[in-house]
Amino acid sequence: MEPVAIVGIDCRFPGAPDTGAYWDLLMRGADGVGEVPRQRWDAKEFHSQAGEEGRTNTTEGGFIADPDAFDNEFFTISPREAAAMDPQQRLLLQSAWRAVEDAGIAPRDLAGTRTGVYVGIMGNEWAHLHLTDYANVTAQVGSGNGYCMTANRISYHLDLKGPSLAVDTACSSSLVAAHLAVNALLAEECDHALVGGVNVALTPALSIFYTQAGLSAPDGRCKPFSSEANGIGRGEGVGTVVLRRLRDALADGQRVYAVIRGTAVNQDGRSNGLTAPNRWAQQEVLGAAYHRAGVEPADVVFTEAHGTGTGLGDMMEVKALGHHHAGRTGKPMALGSVKGNLGHTEGAAGIAGLIKVALSLHHRVVPASRYAAKESKQLKLRDHGLRLLKAPLRLPAGPTVAGLSSFGMGGTNAHAVLESAPAARPEPADGAAPGGIGAAVFTLTAPNADALRRNLLAQADAAAARRVPLGPLARSSNRVKTGHRHRFATAATDTRELVAALRESADDPGLLARLSAPPAGRPRIAFLFTGQGAQHPRMTAALYAQSPLYRHFLDEADAALLPHTGRSVRDLILTGDDAVHSTRWTQPALFAVGYALGRTLTELGVHPGMLLGHSVGEFAAAVLARALPLDGAARLVAARGALMQELPAGGGMLSVRAARADLAAWIEPEPLVGVAAVNGPTATVLSGDLAALERIGAAIAAEGITTRRLQVSHAFHSPLMRPVLARFAEIADEIGGTVPEIPVYSTVRGRVLDGEAMDAPYWVEHIGATVLFADAAEALLAADPTHLVELGPQPVLSGMVRRLDRPAAGAGPAHVLPVHGPESAGRDLAEALAALYRGGVEPDWDAAYAPGERIAHPLPPYAFSTRTRYWARHSVRTTGTAAGPTAPASEAHREPETTAASAVLTLDRPGGPADPVADAVLDAVRQVGGYAGAEIGPHDRLYEDLGFDSVMIMELKNRLEARLAGVAGLTVQDLLPRLSSVGDLIAFLRESGATPPGPANHGDSQKNPAFREEERTA
């Protein structure tokens, strides 16, 4: 059989709230058994030491803590639906999410994929309690129960398209589910498989059954293979593993806990009794699994047995194992059973054992058997080639084979053969591609600010607890912690700094607000390329030293320029040569920096939808817009700088705080002076002959207008540039140019180029034309960009854009600066990437990391809220199963967890009259969803925020008809287009003529017994 890898694990068992705690409990040889919680049933009321009819002989068992806690908001499930759900569904849903994250996969990445879900489940006590309460059976109660829904709900909420089924073969259910999942993977019915097992004891029914059948241990503890074994102790829990074909897991660089080499399932058939174990069937299923795995019994180092601690069951299992292993008396096989630690977790027993074996192989140590010190002599384990572990067994280097058995009470047997993961070092993903920005960006998403705080602290604690390399840790956060509305991102240069930043963000609401945001919509990115005047010696040198990605593209630009400059522009920049201020070097150097920054960002997945370059900055913009090839642009800009450098001195430039039109009278008499640039409504630059500029400057100053001489070598964008035009045109004709593929807001035209080529005539005109920056920027702003990213050695254009007069601009776009100035390095680039991510950009994160950092690193899975609690209203009593309808816990039973102010929205009618239509809608929505009064507002989205579905929409319509006049003729089809939010629905009903009911209709909902009862219990 082709091997199948276990790549993700999550579990929760008695005394072990997560996978790490489970392993710790096993290694300590502890147990999670205690008294039956009063929340389940009154153990003393049902107890009879003699095991009388209708009673159980024990008051103890293995119970998980907080089975009623459920983060329904995370999964967009309404409180009313959550309250109706079997706790087993809730536990599995959260466990599945965490297991997928543990596999290094963002759960949202599996949406729409052929991912299978296989759940082993045995108990259905929630249904027994609630589906028999006929007066309170609702649509939510119906879908909240049933074996199939345990698997189907996972598939629904994660949008998984592979097989989805629940398996009930009693105690072997979850190992049989794993067997089916393995077969589906090998048949390529699915590419990932989630295998889960769950068991929650809600009533003493099975405890009574075990007692009446003579199977129950009075102390509630299983003692497998022990001389003290005296029956079963009940246990509960939930576990999920993620399976993949081994070849796929290795190809994707995933961590592999262990490998499933072979599985087999059979049935006892007609034996000594329906519930009696069959030794012969058990030894046959072992042999079938060994054969399928291609191993000999002697290869198996240890086996996790079914091991319930019943006299007959343990005896039959030992004999079945002895059939295959009795010949290895010199090196007996180690034997254990996790039921000694947890109790018999029934439908979850198989998954509990599977996770124990996988962790043992992963950590290369097998925990000691809890009751090994009092081994049963009657079982004669040594004669059967078996031994219990009195101390942990250290596994030697190299492949190790293990077995796992799970036998169903009705005779369905399963066995699996596992092997340690192949000893392969993780290979970096796409190791040949350049990458690394000089710092890391740690990201996290959550449904709201409270969830962000909770998970930031969980990640900080985990990173602080062990030495963790920053690059793989941050990259894993980028890949796994995605998909929710609120995005957090922060830059860091080492793990200690990151831990401090995470904790500070969790503790400081203001900082958290700055470093997190829910994107308002799809980002529209504009790149702004700075022009001449921004240059300085060693510009971006620190970034070049720290960022291999930027280094790659600056080297690329330098290589393109070198044939035309005769000297390395890169070296000139990095050595701090003052020649960078010389025009022949300034323009190629600025082009190289602008191009390298632009390509760095596009390689990081930041793709602009708009481009604007100030003067010489337009060359880098043209390359990114694919209007010029890199080599062609390099030749043009090198020629441009060299030709301008050859012009005689005697020209200058004058900045004037006045509008262009107001200067016309002074400019017209001076043929050697022109308008070089219009950077704003009152920001004009004149250029030309120095003597003429002095005359104009004196006249303007006399009028009280502010002027400033610019330190330049030549009169750029002036009539003095005409002598170079013919020679430049010859070169430009050879290079050509095409229509840009990305909109370019031209500073030659002062608008977006509309099907116009950036060809030779354009670049010739570019030399002497006025730089119409203000017009081009106004046109760009009118296209509503969300982010303006300035690319250059220091910010210049961002300030100019902010000063533009935009009367109806609103908040305006965010300004992002990958380079802040002379000292900027990798951190600034990382912070820019973080800001863009918070704004909705989906970066190509691999490019942010060096090849050696592109390996998977395990992160703590999502920390769900335990604030909301859902349980049966009435306790189970001996007089009958009188559990009432389910309900959310009251506020008094919620954790003191703060809620972001933005989560509660109210109608905007301060001091105004009551709005009966809005009140009726809000009330109906609350009733259908089971929300408290303050939880619902007009901005809440019915589907995305409140968890409504088609059944709830139909009920909402019915409730609205009972509360409002004038809506009886509306159909669901009429409502559907107007259900984007509660406020949208209110507006639609007003438009449709909805009015409050008259006196005769008032209180229809109160007259309806079904509505009245739901309102009492929801």
C-alpha cells in the first residue's frame, strides 16, 4: 500500500485540553479521571454500589472540561443554532480547524478542494434529550443532531468538496473512519482527509448499560492488562488528524508526524455473542493489516492495544496478538492502552490511540503503561511475546513500526500499522527564487479585536517558550493564520522583538488599532516614482545590504545600465560618491532605485493598478507598465542624463509659491524661461536662463510672493534643453515604446494615457515639457486608489499629494513608504508590506524570505473563545430524560472578555422618534438568530456576520409578516436581493410600504404559541 502521512493533529481529552497537554499526560503516566460533573448528571442519584436496575456502580469517569464552551461567532453560527447543536458537532468543528492549522495549512485554502471528512462517533445522547422534546423541535434542533451532521457540518463550514461521512461501529468507529479515509486517499477520491473521533457523555445511559452487563469498573477507571482490571471506566474527548498521501506531503515540505503503512477492517460474524470479542477475527484483522503494510509481525516494536480492562476482552486480545508475536520471547513487543489514562472514550477511542501512536513515533519515545506495575499474571504476556512498559521506551534511530487496534462492541475490528516519518530534512519551497527583505512580517487574522488579542498572546507565549527562528515562524504565520476579517501585521528583526511586539499589541488597544484593520474592500494600489532632487549618496545602501530581493533587482538594473554608462551605477550609489548629484549619474541612479523598488514590490505580490512618475521617475513607471523593456529604458535614461550633462552651464530653476496662471505675465517676455513643473495649485517651478530667472524672481518677490532657488546643474524642462532633442530622438527612435498595460498617469499630459504609446515622440517631448504633476495626481486621485506607494530614495511626492486641494476627497488614500530616507533598511520595507497587507493586499510571502527560511514551522493553533456557553437547560434525572430546550448561557456565565466598540451598532436616531419598522426587523432578527438585544445593529450582515441561511430567512419572513402590515405579498425572492445587511432590509421594507400593525394586529407574535415558546427559550 502507498504510505499515507499524518500531517496535522489536534485533540482534547480528560486532563488534556490540547495535543501538548495530552502528550504530557501520557509521559507523566497520569490520568484524567474524576467525579462525574454535575453539569452532566447527578452521579449520586444514579449510583448503586450493587448495580441495581437503572443505576450505575460508579460515580467517576474521564470528562473533558468546558464541553459547553463554543466560539460560534468564529464560525458565523447564530446563538440559536449553536444552542441547538450537539456539543460533539461543536467540539469537532473547532478541533478540525485547529488540526488543519497544525498541518501548516490555512483552513480557507482547502475551501472548494476535494478534502474528505471522516468522523467516528458512537453516542447520540443530545438527540435523545432534544428530539423527544417535540414541542421545541425546530429546524435548528433537527440539523443540530444526527451522526451525519458531525462530518457534514465540518464540510459545510470549511467548504470541503470531498466525501463526508460519519461512521458508527461503536468503539472502533474512529479507526474505521481512518481506514476509509486512507482508502479514499489511495483511490484519489480526495487529496486531503480529515479524520475525527468524538465522544461526550451527556447521560448515564451507557454507564448503566455497562453496569448491567457486568462491564463497569466501580472506580470508573480502565486498568488494561492489570491484575486489578475490573471493567470499563467511561471517558470522552475529541481528536482530529489530517491525512495526505506521503508523496504529496513531502513534496509540499509538510511536517509528518508518522506514516500509516496499512489498515484493515473485519467483523466477528457469528461468535459467542453479539457483544463478545472474537479472538479469531482479531488475529485475522492483525494479519491483514500486516500484509497490506508489507511488514512482518517481528518488525512491530510496539502496539497500542484496544485494552479496555475487562477480563474477557483483555484475554482475547492477548491471545490474538500472541498468535503473531509468541515467537519473539527474547524481544517481546511493547504493549499499552491509553484507556488507562483517559477511560474508554468509545467513539473517540480509535482516534485517541492513533494520536498516541503518532506522537510516540514523532517524539521517538513510547510512554509507560499506567498499570504496568501490576501486570496480570493470568494473561501470561511473556508467553505471547508481549510486555507492558514500566518506563518510557526510547526508540532507536531509523524506521520504527507500530500497531494500533480498535475493536467494536458489535464485532467490527480495525487494525492499523504505522511507521515513523522518513528522516528527510525539510526542503525550502522554491529554493532557487531570490527572496528576503531584511526583516520579517508576522501576520494574524481573527474575526474581531478580542480574538486578535487572545491569539496574539497565545503566539507570543509559544514563541517565547522556545528558541524559534524568526523567518520560518513569520512565514508560517503568513501562510496559516489567514482568512478572517481583521488583519494584524507587524515587522520584526528577531524573535525577542516579535514577542515583545505581540504582547504590547495585545495590551495596548491604540497600538492594536494601528497594527490591525478590516480591509474596506479590494485594494487599488498606485505606485509613485520620485524624480530628480531626491537623490543622495548611499541611497538605499542599507536596504541593499539587508534585502537579497532588493539587491537582486538593483543588480539587474545596474547590469542593464552598464553598457550605456560605462561605470556601475550600483557601485556609485553604494560607495557614497557625490557624483550621484551629477546629472549624467543622477538620472540613471534614480531609475535604478525606482525600478528595483518597484520590482521588489511586484515580486512580493503588490501589483499596482495605477502608475505615476515625476519627470525622470516616469521611466521606471514605463518599465513596470511594460511600455518599455528594461534594456531600452536603461539606454534611454542613460542617454538622457549624458546629453543633458553636456549642455553648457548657465541655467537654473526657481520654485514659486503661486499658481501657474498668475505667473504668465512675467514668463511671456522671457523666451529662455519656461514652466518646468506644476506640483500643486500654488506650487510652480520655473526653469531657464539664470539672468532671466533673476529678473522674474525680483519682480515676483516685489509682489510679496515667496520664491526659492533650486540647487540644480541645468535648467531642466526648459527651452535650454532644445539642443539635445535631435540626438536624443535618434536613440529613442531605435528603442520605440508601446501602449502601457497598466494605466500610467502621465506628467507630460497631466492625465491618464488613453491608448497612447510611450514611444519615441513621447520621450522626446518629455525632456522639455512641463511636468504636470498636480494635474496627473488629481486625475489619479479621482480614480480612488486606496494606497499610494512612493518609490524613491526618500519621500517627496507623498507630501505634494497631501497638499493637493481635494474638496470631496474624504479620508483619502493611505500613503505607504518602503523607503523613509538615508537610513532606511529592511524594517521600513517590511513595515510597508505589513501596511499593505492590513489594507487588503495578498502578498506573495515566499519572496519576503530567503530560500533557507521557506520551511514550515509549527505554530499554536487558533485559540477559540470560551465566553459563550450552550447546554441543556434542565439536568438529567432518574425520573426521565427531562432535558429542556437548549439555550445560550446567561451573561453571568460569560468570561469577562471585552468586545470591540465597532461590534455593536445602533440605529442613528438620537433624540428622534421611535422607528417601529426598524424595531420590528431588529426584534425579528434577534429572535430568529437567538441574539441578545445589544448584539444586533443595522450594519450587521445577515449571512456573513449573523450566520443566517435559507431556513432562517424563511422564518424571518414569517416573523416579519406577523409583526408588520403591508408585507404579506412579499416573497423570499423579493427579499433575497435586499438582505446584504439588517439596515438594507429595513430600508427595503420601508420602500415596500411596511407599517406597524394596527390595534387588531398588534402582538400577533404573542398570540402564536410557537413564537412565544421560542422567545422564552432562545
